Amino acid sequence: MSIIAEAPGYLQVYSDGSVKRFAPDIASASEESVNGYKSKDVIINSSKSVTARLFLPDSPKSSGRLPVLVYFHGGGFCIGSTTWLGYHHFLADFSVTSQSIILSVDYRLAPENRLPIAYEDCYSSLDWLSHQVRYEPWLEFADLSRVFLSGDSAGGNIAHHVAVKAILNNIRHVKIKGILLIHPYFGSENRTVYEIAKLESIDVEMNDMFWRLSIPEGSDRDYFGCNFEKIELSMTEWIQFPAVVVYVAGLDFLKERGVKYAEFMKNKGVKEVKLVETEGESHVFHVFNPKSEATYLLQRQMSEFLMSH
């Protein structure tokens, strides 16, 4: 039995189809208040092993209803978890900074569960919200008329596709006011300038490997889940798209994809599209350095977006 795909320190895929993952440091949820927030794990769909971590800021009842941010972690659709220490700290701090309720979703991973399963799992979290708002005490002050979708890398990709699915399904039980994509992970058969220049680099090699493992067998990088230009929506549907903000990092080789995505959305008639760059930082820096000044700035920028919508 040989290794046919590997992300050192994170993932090994074997010739017999088995998969071994190596989790970094993880954080446990705590229903006791810690640094201005509390957290707990909830079940989104027990039959499909879809779970989530709920973050609630300490907030007096008189503060009114709180916006809800649904977050999808990154990891090339193949690794990652809301329990990872970096995600836990970033989202916990953000719930305090933004005074929002955060639902961070653990969806099923590829290659065992290839796309579009991640999209379906994450979309189901919206149904969970609408059904549980009457029963889950932590959602007592949730404002489902102000729901935001966010995620980094593959999670940014997921946020886009969940928003598309919500439009196609004419979703009404929650109101998606905006999507916040952090260093989104998209691709295509056509290479970007950076990918061509760095074709033999580890960045491009890992990028291609994760796409091979996550898209349906027999598909290429022009699969709709990879190439956002392949999504078919009418002009009427595009203009229903919620406000979009795309965060890119100056040293991230996926920066080009994020810029192209923002341009594409503007050209499709999406009413509000904003691009924000963090100079001198690399891909998903907020996960690897959740207590850095760059991360705190990102949290403030995201908070301002929530407050203005």
C-alpha cells in the first residue's frame, strides 16, 4: 500500500483509498465564559456527521438582537476543522469584536466525500439555524434577518456556493446580507500568471493535488465548484446576490484568483463588491497567527462590514 497524495503534516491518501489525517493543536469548547465569549459544539445533521461550533459573545440582554455569521473553514476541502486551535481563537475573538453569534461548520471532507457534498452540508446549516432558533437558548437573540456567510480558502469558495444555492432555492427563512471571502480558493484549467511562473513550485503542486482530490472523479478544474465562471445564473439572479467583500493577502499565490473573482462579480451586476488587501501577509495568516496585529485588523474590517449591513 503506497501513498498516492500527501500534504506533509496534514494528510496522506493511500492507494487502497484510505485516508490518514494529522490534526494540529485543537481547542475544546467551553460553555463557561472565557475572554468575553463562550462556545459549544452542536449537531447539524447526525446522519451525515455534520457538526458545528457555536460562539456566543457575552452581551447584556438589552443590547438587542445579534447578527449571525456562518463560517466555513478552509483546507482544500480535504483537511481542517472548526476545532483547530487557530480557527477557534480567530472566531472566538471575532465574535467578541463584532458582537455576533458565530456558527462554524464542520462539513464532510474529500476525497471520501467529494464536491458538491461540502456545499450541501454547509447549506444545511442554514436550515438548522431556522429550525433551532426557537429551541437553542444560545440563539435567543439571533437576528436571522442579518445572516452573513464567511470562510477562508476552500471555505470562501463554499460561502460563495452556499449563497448561490440560497438564491436558486429562493431561501426565505434566513436573510443573507453579505458574504465575506477570506483568501478564496478557486481555480480553472487556464493558469494564472503566478501559476505559470511557479508551475514547479510546492504552492501550485499542492493546489492541483487538493483539486484532484476534491472535485468529482472525471472532472477537471473547469468544474463549476472550482471555476466560478462556469456557474449559470440569470442576470435577475445575479443582481439578487448579497453584498460581497473579498479579502486577499499580498504574499498569497491565490491573490490573483481573489481579484479575478471580485472583478467577475462586478461584471455580473452584483450591487456591492469590495476588495480588501492585507499587504505583506500570506495565505490564511489569520489561522496560523490568530493573535497577530494583521489578524486583529482583519477582524475589525470584517466587523465594520457586518455593522454596515
